[in-house]
Amino acid sequence: MTLQWTAVASFLYAEIVVLLILCLPFISPHRWRKIFNFNIWNRIAPYWNKGFLTMIIILIVLFLDAVREVRKYSGKESGTGEKLNPNAFDHLHMKLFRAQRNLYISGFSLFLWLIVRRVVTLINQLAVALGTGAALQTQVDGANEAAKRYMEDNEQLKQALREGRTKTAHGNEGLKRDVDKLTKELRTAEDALRRSHAEVDAMRRQMEMLNKEYDRLLREHQELQNSQPGTEDKKDQ
């Protein structure tokens, strides 16, 4: 195996190791996001896209070269196989085998390079969705507690209003003023309660949308994990 194909094979094995590490179930997306936010990655980030595209171009060139070699030796085998002596025929088969091996190595390297980038992107999106969902859940819990307090205050105000109306029947002008004040407070509390319910409903709908997005990201992450191809070491004869 030449130096360039040895490097491509090593790159393929490194991609497989990286994918296996990224798919470990006991490492959460939050932890991966913390790892991706290290200073070293922030320094590499400006060069990441250029390096990614450069590696794509190199792998495509090697893949096309491997396709050309396979077509070349396949044509020779089908066209002159009967005229070659056994040693030459075996040599041609060896070259064809190496060309096919290089084709598989470059093809899988190109495929897994795209998969690694997609998996990293999905892990980041999943971590963001989980964090947003937790924050929204906290807001919803706070809104529910506020709504309960408003309901309790509302009941107390209604009870006070009923008592005030009973006393006003006896002509107590002072209690009339209290009743008016309590009525205003009751209306204010009811308005606040309606606003709180509206906020709770809006947060609940937003949380449902985030849960759907979270489920979609999980399914996509699982599909990518299940689509990871198996590789098989091939050694030169």
C-alpha cells in the first residue's frame, strides 16, 4: 500500500473511532456541548470549514482515481485475460484487487467524513433543544404556581366580597367602600389570572413544539447511529 493510501486508511480508522466515541450512550449531549465549547475548538473554528472542504476535495479526487484504476484493470482483465500467462494474469488480479480496495477505502472515508460532521451538528442541536426545554419547563412551573396563588387570592376576595355584601344590606356606608375596593381588587386579580393562564398556554404550546423537535432530533440521531457502516480490514497479499 502506497503512502497516500496508507494515510487514507488511517484517516478511515480514525473516523470510525470518532464515530464510536460520539455514539457512546453514557455521554450526554450537554457534556459533548461543553467539550465542543473548549477554547481549543474556538481557535480551530475559523479554519474548520476550509479544512472540511479541503478534505472533501482530496477524498473525491482519490475516489475518482480509484474508480479509474478499477475500470482500467477491469477492462484489461475482460479484454486480454485469455492471452495472459498465469503469472501476468495473477499480477493483473492483484492490481485489480488493490484498485478495488482503494475504492472502498476512499469511498467509506468520504462517507464517514460527512457523517461525522452531521453527527456533531445534531449533538449540538440536541443539547440546545434539551436546555431550552428545561428552561421552558421551569417557566411553566413558575407560571402554574403563580396561577395557583392568584386563584387562592381570588377565592379570598370573593369570600370577603360576599361578607361585605351581607353587611352592606344593613346600611353600613363604610363597608360599601370596602366592597367597592374589594371588587376592584377582584377584577385586577381575575385579569392577572387570565393573563397567567394565557402565558401558561403559550408556554405549554412552545414546550410541545420543542418536545416534537427534540423527538425529531433523537430519531435522526438514532438513524445516523444505525446507518454507521461496518468496515473490514483488508491486507495486501
